[in-house]
Amino acid sequence: MSTPLIAALNPIALRLGPLEVHWYGVIIATGVVLAVILAMREAERRKVSTDDLFDMILWALPFALIGARLYYVSFEWPYYAAHPSEIIAIWHGGMAIYGSLIAAAIVVLVFCRKRQLPVWLVLDIAAPTVLLGQGIGRWGNFMNQEAFGAKTTLSFLQGLHLPEFIIQQMYIGGAYRQPTFLYESLWDLLGVIVLLSIRHRKHWFKQGEVFLAYMGWYAFGRFFIEGMRTDSLMLFGGLRVSQLLSGVLVLAAIGLWFWRRYYDPLLTDYLAGNQLASAKRAGKKAA
């Protein structure tokens, strides 16, 4: 097996004295900023207060970060119990997307209830932007040489017509690896394109269904890609945590979609936006 001609990419983007800025954090932050911009624009179209949405994001982001880390640490506890100083070292990687999604979803539900916002509509607005952030964020794993698959050959990677820098970065632990980070990133970005292309079609989506489409799309791809990885978080019995959860989420998304369509005759179109806000504005104008 050929060895790479160049070294792996430096995970540190910038050094300012004792402070190190890691590419992992830079890439994650970039994904978050783009996602927020996209969500704000859609919130205006759907008559959801951007002030409310921004406040919600300010609450959701830190909890999402904490949730991602706690989720990962909990399934790798033997290591972190022996190295407690590493628990907060998120710049070394070790963030679980499902942990961040679970924590952020709880924040959204509580926030929407407090501010009297339509929760399904808010989830619809957020869904494609979250998927965008996930697709970009996988490149943080690339810089840390995480989220990789089984051993493969240089000729296989070259056969995928990948840029040389990706091929060289996939030389991990003395062997070339399947770029599963890339597979998931491309799947996520394809999902963003699909959702953004069809969510504004008249009468295609009821409120909540853009989110359910996102949930099903992401979990479906993650189920298969997770099965290719060799650094998965594992449960007892050799079960992959993310693969098990992905399967549950796919079934839940499909089940909720059909249940709501057939048993909730009062479903509102996604394009109708925040009808409560529209009614309040109309009342103010009439007054």
C-alpha cells in the first residue's frame, strides 16, 4: 500500500500566542452562521418574528453544543472517566450531531411554548438550515480525521476522482480510509437543495412536513453511512448508537407524516406561515 506524499492537514487554523484556533471550530461556526442567515430570511417570509427566532437561536446554540458533547462523552465514558480533563476539550473533536439535535429540539419546544409560536412552522423553517450546517460541519471532522470508514486503497479513492488533499487526509492510522464524512456531507447538501427546491410549492407541504422530510432524509442516509464507519459510538452488543437511532427516526418521520395527514383535518399549509401573527397585524391595521 502506497504511503501519502504529503502530511495530513494541520487541524490548527491560527495561533495567537497560547490561543489555538482550530479548523474544527471555524468550520462549525461557518455552518452555523450560514444556517442562521438562511433561517432569518425564511422566517420573514413565513411571518415569524426574526427577533423571536434570533432569541431562540441564542438559547439553542449553547445547549446544542452541550448536548452534542454530553451525548458523545456518555457513550465513551470509560475513556473520559480516566481522562476527565478531556471532557471539555471539544477542539479535539468528539461532538455527536444527534446529541445536539435532541438538545436543540427541547429548547425549541420550550421556547415556542413560552413565546406562543407555532412550533411546527418554526421547525419547518429551521430544518433545511440545520441540514446545511450539518453538511458543512462534517468538514470539521475531515480536518480532525474523524468520521471515517473502513480501510481501502489509494486506487479506490483515486477512482472516486477526489481532490488530492482529501485523499491524503484519508490516510489515517497507517491506511487509507473510506471518506464517510464526505458521503454524509454530500447527502446532507443534496437534501438542502431538494428541500429548498420544493418547500415553496403550493399545497405540497403542511406545517411540520418540511421538518419531517428533513428528519427522514437525514436519518435514512445516516443509517447506511453509519454502517460504513469504523469509529461509531457503540451500545452493548455491538449495536451502533446512531444507526439504531436513525432507524427509529425514519420510521417516526413516516408514521407522523401519515398520522397527521389522515387524523388531523386542521393542518395548515406551510406557505400560510404564522396565521396568528398575520391576524394580529390585520387587527392593528383595522384599528
